[in-house]
Amino acid sequence: MSQNLHVTNEVAAMEAGDAESGGDGLLKELNDECYAEFLDEEFDAKTYTAHVIHHAVIAEHLARLAQGISQLDRELHCQVVARHEDLLAQATGIESLEGVLEMMQTRIAALQNTVDRIRTKIVDPYNKIVVRTAQLARLQVACDLLRRIIRILYLSKRLQGQLQGGSRELTKAAQSLSELDYLSQGVDLSGIDVIENDLLFISRVRLEVENQAKRILEQGMEIQNPSQVGTALQVFYNLGSLRETIISVVDGYKSSVQESISSALDIKVLTQPANTRGAPGRAVIPIPGNTATFRAALWTNLEKLMDLICAACSQVQHLQKVLTKKRDPVTHVCFIDEIVKDGHPDILYIFWNSITQMLSVELQKTTEASTFLKQALEGEFPKLLRLYNELWKRLQQYSANIQVAPVGGGSGLELDLTTPENDIQDLFTSTKQDYNPEKALKSSLQPYEAAYLSKSLSRLFDPINLVFPQGGYSPPSSDEMDSIIKTIASELNVALVDPGLTVAVAKNVAKTVQLFCVKSEQLLCTQGDASQVIGPLTEGQRRNVAVVNSLYQLQQAVSKVISGLALPLDAERALTASLESVQALMGSAVQPLLMSVTDSVEAILITMHQEDFSGPLPAGDKPDMPCSLYMRELQGFVARVMNDYFRPLQCLDFLYDSTEAIAQRAIALFIRHACLLRPLGEGGKMRLAADFAQMELAVAPLCRRVSDLGKAYRLLRSFRPLLFQTSEHIASSQTVGDLIPYSTILHFLFTRAPAELKSPHQRAEWSIARYSQWLDDHPSEKDRLTLIRGALEAYVQSVRARQGRNFAPVYPIMLQLLQKATTGT
């Protein structure tokens, strides 16, 4: 049997192979066009049959179809033979699957029966629970509604009693209304007959309480009664409308101020004539720019506007003060916290910011529309600024003086008395540290301030340009100077209404002074004849004197203005700095003449070396020692210079400050050349002593008092006694080194030395003039002592060269002084 099965398998395999080879051919045939349409998913036999009949090829198609069916049968047979084992296995699996499916159906039926039994046990209790829950919810709603109705009835009755108490019970009535509002939230109470009348009563009472609280608030703010304001605020807080009410009140003040600003700047109102009753058919055409009535009406309106703004700000500030101090007696919440919570700014900041913006917008709009109004505000800007400053000052005074009185507990109010006073002393800056309310107020004035300052500068420049015409050479007269000074004083006086404006006008005045200096400098004569001191005053020198006098007159006048007006520090600094340039120009104007006088004085003093001072004492008990020729010439020259050149100058203080330097220079040169005189006899000493006395008279015209010359005067007085003292006494004098320089004493001791001990300039073979110039170029005592040391060393070498045994008696003293001076310096 196994052999037969094997043979059968082999035959099946061969047939399967033939089937596979034949199957490929069959597939090719089936893919022909005639069989392809049978593979279409939308194949319709009726349609195909109708098509075949239509083409009348039925027999051919039947044959072909029969052939195709035969081929398909063969193919199926081949496929079954080729895969009969798989088909047998699948048939067995289908039988097992049917057994499993039957078992599953049995179990599903059992499960369904179980579920039906459970549903029967659950549905009934569930339905009962749903019913009971609905009943419970409805009972709860009914109970809550009944409790609300009972409470509403109770509160309604209590509210009636509270209304009979008047304003004293107003806060309690508000509390009752607040609770009634809470009871009505989230519940529809319409259609309940028992409280229908009460609900209507409550609505009517709420309106009445709100209106009464608004009247109390308005009255309290108008008279600034903190008790009334606090009562009204407590009512609105209890009603839950505090913030909305406050915003509404502030908006009302904003609207009022807005209307007042528009009315005050309305050009039609300003130009409306006082007597509006005109003849029928006649029109009155106002001319605002040419009448004083227009400006008077403008400033009257602006003053009234500032009063209204001040009153409104005071009331809002009072309101915020009460809000800051007031706390709810139940929750202890500060009312101001309710207003500024969630980052909202305080009401005073909102109000003030709105006011400043209104002013800026309205001023800009009206001035753009009316040239006359713009000219009035620009021309009289200080008056406008004064109104702003007065407004700000009044607000500051009110802020400093405002007090909120404690209110008794009978009114249901509670004030916060623990708030630090410095936190609420200035409500304009209490919450906005980076906000300057005064600057915000004056920001609307910037365009008019700029225009006013420009016109002010033109008014200051005009008289100067008028008195200094193009190509002119004469300085301004006294009347013209008075006009310039009056203009300066007038501008500063008008600007005193505001420190900032005063500083700005002071800077304009400083520019005016600078312009005057520039114009004056152009008139100065800088040619050679400006410094001549030989003949009378030249035309250029007269013009320079007149320029200096005008500069001095301007300086004195501006200084008087500075001292007479209470100017801010910055304004004083600006004016003082401008006067320094005036002083410098005055110095530059007289400097050539001063230098020429100094040079002439030195030229006269150097002529003393042309006179003989080597003579002995004259015979007689009382020798007459007149002053030397050079001294008489010096005295005459100084007196002539002061009388001819400096006396026309009106600025005596400036003059003496300048000529005192000439006097000090003259004394220094006189002592220098007196020390260089060689030889110097006893008669020369007497004459030189007389010259010392005359020197004080010579320089006296150059200063107020000779003693004002300071160190130069003390040097002149101290040196004269040394003329007759021995060299040893001179070396030990207390004045040497302290008042009299060592180099000066050493120069003087050279006059007592023999000719072999040459002076420094003799050793260097310099002239007296050149040596004097070298001393001027080397003011250092160290340089001068070095040159003197060279002269002494040359003397020592000359003595050793001639094999001398002794030095001059004065040499050891000079060497000792030199060593002392060297160690001291």
C-alpha cells in the first residue's frame, strides 16, 4: 500500500509539473483580449450577452467560451492534483475550527445569560437611586431658596428700619444691600410672589442709597470734610462699586477741567465784545491782536482756569488722602489698595497726568489756530509761567497742610493712623518716584519759553547793534549805555518769576555782555600810538580810554543788578563769568600802555649808572642831599603819566590794581640797580639814601597807599638802613634771606669790594641792561647765586695768580653769606 501511495505521489508530482507548465500557458490565453473583460470587477453578464448578440457572432463566442471553460476545468484539476496534500490539511483544519467556533458560541451564550441576570439586579436599584438623587437635589435647591427668601425678607425689613435712620445708618443699609446682592447671585428669584414686592423695594432702595451717597461724597469733597467723604466711600465699598465710583468722580473732574480749558482759550469767547447788544443788522468784527481788552480777557480767563484746576486737584488729592487713611472696619482692607490693585496707578497721578496733557493739547491746538493768541502767550510768557508757578505752589502748600481728622466709631468708619507720615506727605510723588509732576505741568510751556527767550535775546542785542553801527569807531555814550543797562535789568526783573527762566535769561544776558565785548574789542586801537608815553593822548588812546570806561560802566551796572536781585546761583555764575571776560578785555585794552610805562620806568632807573655816586661826604654839618636827576625825572614821568594817560579812566580800582604792579616793579628795579652801583662812596650813599626816600614819593601816584605795595614796600624800607651798616652787620641782619634775597645783598656787597673783585656782569662783560634782563629771565635764586659764585671763584683765581696773600675783607663775609644761602636754598 505504501508502494501504491508512493507511485501516486510521483504521478501527482508529474501532473503538478505539467500543471504548472500548462498553467502558464493558460494564464497567457486568459489574458487575451477576449477573456480580459471577464476579469473586470464591474463585469455584467447581461451587458456582455447583449453585446455578443448585437455583433451576430454568437456561435464563435460560444465556442470560444466553451474552450475557455474547458481550459479552466483542466487548470483547476491540475491545481488540485498539485496541491492535494495542502488541501487535505486545510480541510482538516476547517473541521477543527468549526469545533472551536461552536464552543465559543456556547460560552458567549452563557456569558450573555449571566449579564442579563446582573442587569436585572442593577437596573432597578440604579433607577431608584437616580430618582432619589433628583429628589434630594430639588430638596436642597428648595431649601436654599427658602433660606434665601427668609434672609431676604429679614434684610428687607431691616433695610426699612435702616432707611429711617437717615445718613447715620447709610453704611449699614449699604451692608444690607451688599448682602442682598450676594443672596441674589446665581439664583433666579423672578416669579416668587412672596418676595416680589421686596425685590422691587430693594432695587428702589439701592438707587436711593447710591444717589444719597453720591450727594454726600460731592458735598464732602466740595467742603473737604473727611467724615462725609469717608462715609460715602464706605457706602460704595459695601455696595462693591468703590473703584467704579472713584473713576467716575475723577472722570467728572476731568471733563469739568477740559471744558474750562477749552472755554478759557476759546478765541470766540475772548474776542466777544462786552456789550453784545448791537444794532440790528450790524456785525462786530473783533480785532484781538490790537486791543488790550483781548489780552486782559485772556489773562482773566487763565487766572480763573488756574483757580479751577487748583480746586479740582485739591479735591482729588483730598479724596486720595481719605482713601489712603480709610480702612474697612470688618475686613481691615485699606481703600487705596482696592483702587491701585492689579498695577493700576493712583487716582491723583491719573488725574494730574490727564490735566497736563489737556493743557498741552489745548494750548497747541488754540495757538496753531490763532496767531493773536500765540503772540500773547509768547510775548507775555513770564506772566503765564507765573500763573503755573502759583498753581504749583498752592498745590504744594495744600499737600503740606492737608489733614484728615479721625472719625468716631459711631459712623462706622475706621481711619488708618499707623501709616508713616513721610509716605503720604506728598501725594504727587508718593507712588511715582520717576515722575516729576512739576515738570509734567510745565512741559506744555516749552514752545512758548523758547520763543520768549529768542525774542528776549533779540531785545538784548538790539541796543548793542544800534550803538555799534557797521564801520563805526566811537564807543557808546552814557545815554546809550544806560539804555543797554536798562534793557538788561528789565529782562532779568521780568524773568524773576521762575528760577529756570531767570537762569535762561541770565545766559542771554551773558551772551549780550559777550557781544558787547566783541564789539568793543573791534574799536580798540592796537597800533603803535596806543602805547606811546611821550606826547599827549593820541586819538587811538582816547578811543581806548572811552572803550575801557564803557566796559567798566557795563561791569559795574551788571554787578549792581546781580547784588540787587535775588538771582539763583546758576544765574549769578553765568553773569559773573561774563563779567570776567569784561575784566579781561579791560586789561587787554590798557596792557600796551602799562608795558610802555614799565619800560620807560626801567629806562629812567637805569640812567642812575650814568651819575657819579663815588664822591665823599660834602663839607658842612648839615649836608643838603637833594634827590638825583634820574629820581626827579622818574617822579615827573610818573606824575605826568598818571595825569595824562590814566586819570581819564573812571575805573579807579581797576586802574590801581594795574598800576600797583608798575610800582612794585619800579621798586624792585630801583633796589636792583642801586645794588649794582660801583663805586659807591660815602657821599653816594647819602644821596642814594635820599633817593630811597624819594622813591616812595615817586611811586605814590601809582597806588592808593604806598604801604599797599606789600613786600616791595617793606623791602624798600628795610634796605635803606643797610646802606650805612658795616658788612658784618649786614650779614647778620634778620631781614637778609627772609625779606631781602641773598643775591640782592651779595650784589650790594660787591660795591664795597676792590675793583679786582668784579661783579658778575663785569666778569661776563655784560652791560647793565643785559644783566638786568638776565636777572628778569632767571628769577630763581639758585641761578643767581650760581652766577655770583662764579664771580667769587674768579676773584680767588686772580688773587692766586698774582700770588697775593690776603683777600679783600669783604670776601669772607660774601663767601659766608653764599654758603648760608646755598644751604638754605
